[in-house]
Amino acid sequence: MTKKEQLDQLDALMSMCSNCALRSSCLRVVPGEGNPEAKIMLIGEAPGKKEDETGRPFVGAAGKFLDEMLGTVKLKREDIYIANVIKCRPPENRDPTPEEIETCWPWLEQQIEIIDPEIIVTLGRHSLGRFFPNMKISETHGKAFRKELPNIGKRVFYALYHPAAALYNGSMRETLIKDFRRIPKILEKIENGK
């Protein structure tokens, strides 16, 4: 089975998931989208209102800024894979609970396993916290880390603020763009075995 077929099969299973209460309060499951062969996987926090309506990740205002950041390093959505830590929108866009994140973890774990990205870019504190519970986004943004995880092996992670942060705080915009522009250099180092 190709990676695309595996992801399609996984998406179908996710769409039927009702392992937590979020499924009953959202319109649809938002699995993720992008290139199944992507070297870069971006992982956000949770779907918002627009994502819940469309079933696609990062399509609201934060998604437009994400597209802009991708453009600064000559990438498009088709070049990467985008998913969220949780797959259903929390009511009123509240933060996902630790229990919700834990319940959704097997889905994300399987996505990472199938895509096998060279770098995982965490977007925001909930995404960072899923992989590095004791790290603070304010101290780790713009830094790359290696970590070995059960089922998904040794990975390189790169921490970024969530694109939505730039919408609420204009000074974050330049920080995010600056941090984002480092991704191709980090990828180059990984590919050169450094």
C-alpha cells in the first residue's frame, strides 16, 4: 500500500472516531492534509471554526499566515504535511485538555509513522507539550531537538509559535517568519547527516 492509501485508510478510521466527547460537539473530524511523502510535517494544536466547517487544517486567518510563511522558503502546502494534535474542534476554540490530547495521540502517532518526515515542526505550546512536556515555547521557539519516541523512532523536532500568535500580537510576526526561515537549513543539516 502506498503512503497515500495508508493515510486515506487512516483518515476514514479517524472520521468514525468517537473516543472522546469532542466528536459530539464538532461538525467533522479534521485529520490533516498534504504530501504523504513530505520531509516536513507541521503539527498544530486543534481545528478552529473554519477547519471544522471545511474538514481541512489551517484554512482560517492563521492558515493564510502559514501559507505566507511557507512562501518565504519557497514551499507550498503540497510540499508538506499539516496535522493537529487533536482532530476535532474543542467548543468555543478552548484549549484541548490533556485527556483529549492523550486520546487523540494514537492517530497522530500513526500519521507520523506513515509519513516518516525528516523534521516535525511543532506549532504552538500544545503541540510542543505533546512531545516535550517540560519545555516552554517562549524559551524553545526557533530551536531544533532530537528525541526518540516509541513507535515513531528518533525524530528531529523544531519548535515554532503558533501562526495565530502573530494575529493577536503583531511583534510575533517577525519572530515567526525569522524562525520559519531556518527550516530549510535544518533540513539540509539532517540530510547531510550533521
